[in-house]
Amino acid sequence: MDAIEVAKSKGYRTIEVGTANSSIGQLAFYQKCGFRITGVDKDFFVRHYPEEIFENGIQCRDMVRLSQNL
């Protein structure tokens, strides 16, 4: 079942997701689905993962948070 529909059925008013600054495809996808960027958790992946992560030639450092009002 669609996560947005489940959240609505449970009475939630907002749904939030997070992805990496380097996740270009995911950032585009979420925005196409109606999510808006609400914040950035700087160095999230640097703090929580012992090894550097690279995606799309970009170091994965920050968590980009997006939300959508239901």
C-alpha cells in the first residue's frame, strides 16, 4: 500500500522523508511527488557512517529532509 495513503488513513497530517545530498534521482522523485525541502542535517552521513560514501560522483555528507502536508 502507498505510504502516503497509509499515513492519511491513520490521521497523520504530515509525512517526512530524508535522503542524501548526493541522491540526485531521489531528490527529483520526491519533489515530483509533492514533497518540499524543509531542512538539511549537515554532516549526517559523516557522523553516522565510518567510511565515506560517494554517489553520482558526489560525497554523501548531508541529510536533506523533505515533507508533504497531507
